[in-house]
Amino acid sequence: MKKILVTGAAGFIASHLIKKLLDNGDFVIGIDNFYTGSESNIEPYLQNENFKFIQHDVVTPYHFDVDEIYNLACPASPPHYQRNPIYTFKTCIFGILNALELAKKTGAKLLQASTSEVYGDAMVCPQDEKYFGNVNPNGIRACYDEGKRASETLICDYNREYGLNAKIARIFNTYGENMDVNDGRVVSNFIIQALNNEDITIYGDGSQSRSFCYVKDLVEGLTLFMDSDFTGPLNLGNPCEFTVKDFANYVIELTSSKSKCVYLPLPQDDPHKRKPDISLAREKIGFEPRYTIEQGIKNTIEYFRNKIS
Ligand code: NAD
Ligand code: UDP
């Protein structure tokens, strides 16, 4: 039985990852300070004897004897990571430093939840791992983008200096059950607005694109990556690309909603085109997204229908 630490345990992605690890027979320690996560996400596991939850802020050092560490603690939605940008940056930097120090002490493998945001407003599409990105270091997204980029730097330096096995997963837009109703990202906003027959809030003219990955595919990728010898960086996502405007209409159609689209100002530095090249993930870890966008979005619609009814 492996002992595995998951930081950011009460968050959206971690809640699915923990289920997968427990189903696999592993012992899981989850830590979180509930900055954006919620107790309802871990509630199903609290009675499980193979799960232990500790409320803790990853900015402060911690110690657990574990074999593997998944470092997911960090607000991921733009309104949440911009709410307290200095704290977001600290969570990125001290969070990964503390995880790396633990990996150094215990010999644990480490997987960092990095992001497609390291590519910024990319000048190439699709984005592959060789692209160095186009990030505004002074903008409102920088607390997150640069925090995640600097975390990647620290991981590579710890690997080189101390021979750690620390991995960089660059996660692209992921959606599914357990996203928070007030998360603020496009998938949850549009579905909730459509279910309530409220205006769908498109930022800008809606011509910017995102590519959406269902969370069950993503966590499969995370565990395949952890089990491999490869350290990355590695893109994980689904190349299924939509413009934001087309995605709004798709959600309206699937929910049979009476909502209309309204157009609001585009936030600063909002990336224009985002689509992962997942050739390396296919080659190195045999990753292949299995859920169609229709299956994934329908499951997510049902989740929010129950949540808000
Ligand atoms: P989320 O906001 O649902 O989960 C993040 C969790 O981290 C929350 O439970 C929050 O309370 C916790 N947290 C934040 N700061 C903390 C701190 N200082 N100490 C302890 N816990 C803290 O977001 P998510 O979508 O589940 O994202 C999880 C990870 O994946 C994040 O690191 C994010 O950057 C990364 N990621 C997510 C996506 C995506 O599309 N969902 C894309 C790229 C990267
Ligand atoms: N977006 C939007 N309306 C919303 C929320 C988001 O038009 O209510 C747009 C946002 O401007 C961006 C895209 O949808 O272009 C994805 O935004 P999200 O916050 O989900 O994630 P990002 O990929 O930008 O971090």
C-alpha cells in the first residue's frame, strides 16, 4: 500500500484524484486550508480508514512520511487567484518549496499541478512543451502564471541538484463534477447561467478559444504520469477546442435554455488561443482522453442541476 500526500485535497481536481487513489488501495493524506475548496468535496472519504485529512496552509512547512506527493494546492480560477495575488504567489512558491523539501527528505516522488498558463497568450497553436510562452510578468494574471513558471524552475533545479523525481504536469482547462458553484470559470459559469435561464456572460467578442478536458480523463493522466519514469514537462488536456462563443451556444443547446448571450469587457491578458499538443503524453505515458465533450458536459450539467435545485 502506497502512502500518498495530496495538497489542495478539498479542491475540484483533487477530490477526483483522491477517489481514484483510494479505489486503487492506496493510503491518502489530504491537506487543504479551504481557501477555494470545500468540505463537501472530501466528505465522502472522511469515514474511510485509508484517508486522513489535515487542515493546513502549504505556505507553512509540513512533514509526512509518504511515497508520493501530488501538489495541487493553489486557487485556479482567475477571479480567485486575483483576489489576493500576493497570497497566490506565496502559495505557488512556498507551496512547491515545502513539497520539494519533503520529497528531498523522504525520497518521495512529486507531481506538480502546473498549467497551460505558463504559455501565456501563446503565439503558437497548438502549444507543445518546447514553447517557452508569452507571459506578461506585470499583469493581473502574473501572480498565477509566474508563480507556476517559477515553481517549474524550482522543480528542475531540485531535480538537477538533488536527483529528485519531481514531475511537471501542465494541465489545460479541466471541468467536471465538484467544481464550485462560485468558481467563476467559464464551464461552471455558463452551465449555471443556462440552467437558471440567465444571461450568459461572454467576455470580449467570444472569439478566444479554450480546449476542454473532462476531469476523469485528467486524473487518469496524472496517475499515469506519476507511475512513469518521465519527469516532463508534460501537457495534459484534451485538444477539443471551442471558441468561447460557440461553447456558450453549445451549453444553451444541451440545457435547452432560454438564456441569451451578453458581451462584457475582456479581462487584461486573456489568452486568445489555447489548445494542447498531447503527442508527448501519448508517447511517454500512453495518455488518451476517453470522454467526449458531450458526455463530460452532460455529466457536469446534471451535477449542477442537482446542486442548485
Ligand atoms: P480548486 O480551486 O478547486 O482547488 C485548489 C485547492 O487548493 C482548494 O481546495 C484550495 O482550498 C486549496 N488551496 C489553495 N491555497 C492553499 C494553501 N495555501 N494551502 C492549502 N490549500 C490551499 O482548483 P482546481 O481546479 O482543483 O485546481 C487544482 C490544481 O490544478 C491547482 O494547482 C491549479 O493551478 C491546477 N490546474 C487546474 C486547472 C483546471 O482547469 N482545473 C488547469 C491548470 C492547472
Ligand atoms: N469567460 C467568459 N465568461 C465567463 C467566464 C470566462 O467569457 O463567465 C472566458 C474567459 O475570458 C476566457 C475563457 O472564458 O477567455 C476561459 O476562462 P476561464 O476563467 O475558465 O479560464 P482561463 O483559461 O482563462 O484561465
